[in-house]
Amino acid sequence: MEKVEVKELLEAGVHFGHLTRKWNPNMAPYIYMERNGIHIINLYKTAAKIKETSDALAKIAASGKKILFVATKKQAKDIVAEKAGAVNQPYITERWPGGMLTNFVTIRKAVKKMASIDRMKKDGTFNSLSKKERLQVDRLRAKLEKNLGSISDMTRLPGALFVVDIMREHIAIKEAQKLNIPIFAMVDTNSDPRQVDYVIPANDDASKSINKILSIVTSAVADGLSERKSEKENKDKEKPAAKAKKAPVAAQEEE
């Protein structure tokens, strides 16, 4: 995991909150001071929360469960797509599909539809369609790819949700709460941290701040995945050794 340096958080502008008149009083424990009508976030508390969050995310990744990253705001979309994609985790950066979690079966059907179109193109069925039908199928495929392509490998509900801007992604938050899916999030001074299980008090509007936080948490996810991989490799090595031990015992019994 990347080391959390308060100086680096400061340079990335993680400490800048919202205007004081827009604050949520439940964020008071994470606010250091007010300057020029803007709340300043206590970065020492942010650093501690990043560490806590990263440890928990690493454990979830090591257990083999997926972490769904959600960020549909302009300044976060590309960062989340890049960082989550790099550690092979699903993400939503277009509009949140209603029922994405609570009606997951229907979402999976849409993803399977995408796969069936791909099969049609491979086996030649696609070419037997009329020009108009091919155009319609291509449009449907493009639409599905845009909205659901990034979650095509997510065959079951995620083990956790990581959200950038909980006010904007309130539908995703509600769905995760209904299903008791742990919620991790960057929470700014205008939001209610009580909706989140793991809070990272941070500026969720500036791309530099979002990039910094995402770099650290996805680094922790990568650590969890490599831990899982090495454990699996060790188990695979142990299997032939265990079989070899059993073989001489069986031979003795036969004698």
C-alpha cells in the first residue's frame, strides 16, 4: 500500500471542503478550521481514515470479492475508470442503472445480452441480418457497453462499494444499504458521513484530490489481490507434496 503522507494530501488539495454555509454538521469531527468562508478538513484524521479504509479494502480483495467503484461526476470519471480498471475491479462512471444492486439478476441479463451479440458476430449470424437489424443490434451493443461494459466480469454482488461524492450517488448508497453491502467513500464537508461505513473526509470535487485518494486505495486493493494470489500458489504447491506423503503410506499398507 502507498504510504499516506499528510504533506502529499495537502499538495493535492484534499483539505479543501465546501463553503461553510453548505456544511453538514455531522462532518464537524473532521473539520480543522474555517478559512475565507471555506471549511478546512483535518488531514491527520483523513490520513488515519485512509489507513483504516485501505486495510479493510485489502482484506475484501484478498477474500476474492469484488469492490464496485462508483463515480459519475465529470472530474472523477476518468480517474476511477483508470484506477479501478488497473486492479481489475468493476466500476460505474456513466449514469447509475437503477436496480444495479437490488435487481442484479436483470442487470446480469443485460450483460449476457452483450455477450450473445458478440457470439453472433463471431459465428456469422450477425451477417445474415438485414442492414437495418445490424444497425439496431450495433446500437444496442454500444449502449450496453457504455453503461455496463465495466461490470461485465462482475458475476455476483460486490463485496463493497467505493463511492466518490455520496450526495451525487445517493441511489447507489441506498441500494447498498438495503443489501448490507459495506460502503467506503470520499466524504466532503457538505455530506452526511453517517450513511457510510468507512469515511475518508476529503475534497471530492478536485481531480487532484480524487486522484490522490484513489491511487492509495487501489494500491491497497492490489496488495490484497497479490496476497490472495500468493496464498493460492502456496496451496497449489502443497497439494503435490501432500499426495507424495500419502503414496508411501499406501505402499506400506499394501505390503
